Amino acid sequence: MKIILTGATGLVGAECVRLALNNPQITEVVALARKPVTVPDGASRSKLRSVVVEDLSQEYSEDVKEQLSGAHACIWNLAITPSKARALPANDVSKVCLDYTMTGIKTMASVASTEVPFRFVYTSGALSERDPSKSLWLNPEYRKMRGEVENRLLDYAVDTAGKVEVQVTKPGLIDHAGRFAAARTLLSATGLSNINVSELAAAELNQALGGFDKDTLMTTDLVRIGREALWNS
């Protein structure tokens, strides 16, 4: 199986790369990023192909399309986090979160394997809001923008009449090496539950490989699936 991974230099993306490289079901891992991706510690080097695209909102070159061709699935972990988004213009945040994602899925679907439906796992967030009319007290513009991405992806999958399947994962706070301790105030204010980065990456990889339980997975779903996948690995 050939899988495409984005956001491979980030927290969740790097863990997805590590697990994918060590998974015997996967024959090739294509890490699509704006800069070269290196092999994480403890992972096999032989299956990794790093593909660099500086502007992922523009049409991909024929060379890049060729390197993506024949893929069976993608796990999309590329986005601007809420904390970083506050320091950037809204248009720049939307370009990365929305334009990059929609250009990516459409391009990948056009060159994907036709053996099975192309599976696209999109990492969003527990607070993303799909209803644009809803009144929100915390970071409303960002949350609705991420919800719009979810809506567009799910609608796109419907429009392909089964050729593309989309799953949205909506984790709460992602715990890794003590990072969660610094976010306890946020947790208490929002009621978010946490998930370990390895559990999240394992859950997403499990769904990309075996098919989707449902089109949206919340933290409790992800923890359950991720723990089971790690236990069986």
C-alpha cells in the first residue's frame, strides 16, 4: 500500500511517518511538505520518499503528480494551529488550512490508485465548528474556518460518487512529552479531553489502512482505535 502524509515535520505528522515506515502493510510513504522530510529515529529509511512543494495551494507539477500517483490513502496533518494563527493574517491562515487542503485532495484523487476508493484522513480539531451561523465565544473565525474545510471535504467525497472517501478526525488536546501540562488551563476552560500523539497517529493510520469506522471521529473514538492499534502492532 502506498500512502501520502502531510505535515510530516509537525508533532502528529512525524509520528504518522514513524509508524507508517515501520508498518509492513505499507510499501511506500510519500511525505509531501514545503521542505525536505527526514526519517524519524527508530524508523526504516527505505520506504520514505520526500516530495517538496513550496506552495501547496497552486497546481502541482507533473513531476510531483507522478510521485503521488498510485497512492491508496492520505493522512493530512498540515494546518496552522490556533496559537500560531493569532499572529498571522487571516488570509494566510485560510490559504494553508483551506486552499492547501482542497488543492491537495483534488490533485491526489486525480492520480490515485483505482483499485479501491482513495481514503483521505483529515486532522481537524474538537472545537472546529461546521455551522457558520453558530455563536461562539472562543476564537470563532478560526473554528468556523476549520469547520468549513471539513464541510468542503465531506461534500467533495459525496460528489465523487464513491471514488474518494473522507474522514475527519477531531482530537482534543494532544499530549506529548509534557506538552499537555502547559495546557491544563485551556482544558479546564473548554472541557476538552486529551489524547496521546501516538494514539492519534495510530488511529489515523489504522483507518487509512483498514477503512473508516465513520466519517467523523472524536477524541474518545480516536483513543479507543489508537490504543487497540498500538496494542496489536
